[in-house]
Amino acid sequence: MKRSRVQFGRPKKASPKNITSEPFQLDIDGLSHEGRGIGRHNGKTCFVTNALPGETVMARITQTHRRYDEAECIEVITASADRIDPVCAYYGTCGGCNLQHLKHDAQIEAKQALVLDQLNRLGKVSPLEIEPAIESTTLHYRRSARVGINQLQRDGSPIVGFRRRNSSKLVQIDQCPVLLPAAERLLQALPQLLAQSDNFKGITHAEITLGDREYALTLRIKQSPSPALIESIRVKAEALGFRLYIDNGNSTTAVAAEAELSYQLTDPAQTLSFRPGDFLQVNAEVNKAMISRAIQWLAPTAEDRILDLFCGIGNFTLPLAARAGAVVGVEGSAEMVQRATDNAENNSLGNCSFYRADLSTDLSRHDWYQQGFTKILLDPPRTGALEAIRQLAHYNARELLYVSCNPAALARDAAELAALGYVMEKFCVMDMFPQTAHVESLALFRKAR
């Protein structure tokens, strides 16, 4: 797919001004990291919702800023060969997906181009080798979701769904083709259950979480609903295979029996347990493929001591420990540290240990920091791992694998690693969130000899 340029960085919000409703014709020659088309209008960059590179569209300004404008596509005059019809009836209204109008292979191509451009422009880094993307099925891949709940003032009826595009308001959703079928069935059942009560405003949203065998529904509440409503939801949820939990903002507790939430990995065969609220990679198949490639790239052996930072419940730690001499996992949450420790014990792994630490602070006071490591894995949040990376130089680790969910943070951190003498040897993008502009990637850095 032809792209003459790409652009990153979410435009800073500003108060709209000089908004005009007069449509204008615009050629689109780029795609932003948010999945919006990019053109030039009156000497300014213009981000256009629902427009694709190579298209000529009629657009209307929705917000104007000093350096750029925002617009919506109201008509496609000349369509891209990569444009397709969205599969979801709510597409364009719901804010969950924003690339359903783009062919799947073109989505992946665009995401790869965006990350590589960011690495080159901001990080001044280019990978020596680009490996094929880790791909996903395009639909029915999400095993977790947060669903908004509200009660309409005019008639007291429930509204259950996701945030509207560019709005904090909800759009009623009765089907979502990116959810796994069990999650979609629960989404469809919730409005009828809530409608049995005349007051459920205390419920603000629901967290749907699917393990391989058992599922959990967690209701976030500001004030307790009636016991009768909770009981009716529990009965229906259990009929659909879900255990009900209540999150009051301070703790999350099961209404009746706890769900035995877990997922299995295949290489090697391991089972990881988790609880509602734990961080979970939403795409199970991509997660397995990601771990497999991480092991392939890092190639752990019995001589390796590996440091796994931001380790969570042990998603990478345990598979690495099955091959390495020893693995140390570090995580900021005490609950996650305990969960990872339990998972290691349940999988009979005695060569890994877990510690709690704020990885954005000075790490030198921790005992594990004084140990030596031959290889390092980083799986940071969107803010990246700059502070931790600056403290890793003394290990002189041969390889470092970076799992990225934010291209801008990866580019910044890659520049820091380059300054420490590392070369980006391998790179690939991962299709963790098909139909959205969100992109994840893997980058292997090797210490220059």
C-alpha cells in the first residue's frame, strides 16, 4: 500500500475554534498512529477520520488548531484499493475499533511502517532484520473487555456498551464481533438483567474476563445495588459460565464461588492462573506466538541468568525458566509478584524468583539488582522503560528483548540502548489488536562486540 509519509504523536487537545461546516476536497497521503488519514489543507496538516492513503475525499473540519486541523470524511470520491466494508454495525459510532474499513494485510503493513518511521525519525535506529509480523484472526479474538453501564434519566432504562468515538458517552451495543463468543453472549444478556431493577446507577461498568475454561464478570460499583439485582445477575452469569465479582474501588470479591481463571501455554506446556483485575494479554493466540518468538530470539540456555522486568503473573518468566538456568522476575505490584510466585510453584519451576520494585525509581538498593544477568526481557507499560534501562548498563547483558505497546516509547528507549552500545538486531510488529490502530512490537537488541 503506497504511503508517502506517516505521522506519530497524538495531537494535543485544544479548544475548537473557527469551525466551518463547508466541505472541501482533500487528497490523503498518509495515515496517523490513530488510524486517521493525513492531508494538507490551507497550509496545515489535516487529520481526517475514516480516510485512507491514496484517497480523494470530501472532508469537513470538526476542530481547528494552530498547527493542524481535525476533520471527518463525509464522502469518498476516489477510494483506496485497500478500503473494505466494516463488519460491525456500530463501526464509526463506537470508539472501540477504527480500522475496520482497511484490509487486514494493509492494517499490518501500515502499523509496521508507522513503527519503523518512528524508530528512524525519533530514535535514529533501524533494525538489521525485519521478521514477518505475528498475525491474528481478525474477529473474535478478545478475551477481556471493559463495558460501560449507565441508566437513562428519561425512562430509567439501561444502556450497556462502549464509549462513543470522541466522546465519554456510551453507545448501546448488543453485538461486538471482536469479542470471543462467550463474552459477546454476556454483553447481550446484561441489559435485560439490569432492566429488572429500577435503580442500578451505582454500577458504573463491567469487566468481562475469560480464562481457557472459566470466566469472570466483575461489576464496578459506586454504591451497592439491591441484593435481588445482584442475585439475578449472578444466576444468569453462572448460566453463561461466568462467576460474579464485585469491585467497590478498594477490593474485588466473589459474590459466591471464585472462578478458577487460567490460560495454558503450549511451548512448553504450562498453566498460568490469574484473578479478575490482573493484567492479561487480550489476544490468547498472539500471546502464545509472541512468547514463542521471544524464546526463539533470546535462545535461553542452562548457562543463562535472565532478568524479566515488568513480569506480571509470569507470562514470559515461566516459559523462559523452562530453558534457562535461572530467571528473576520483577514487578511493581505485590499481588502480581505473589501470583507469579504461585504460578512458578504450580508449574514445578524452582529456578525462578520474583520481587517487587517500582521500576521507575533507583533500583540499586534491591538485592536482586546486585546479581549478574546474561539476558534481559522488558515488557513495560505505555510509558516505556527509560529509567530502568539507564540502570541496566552495568550488567553488560548480551541480548535484551523489548516488548513494546507504544512506538514512541520504543523509539525513545531504543535511542538510549543504542547509546549504551546495543544494536537492534531483529524487529517485528504483532497484530495483538486487529481492527484498531493500536500496535505492539518486539525488538531484539544485541550488545555490539
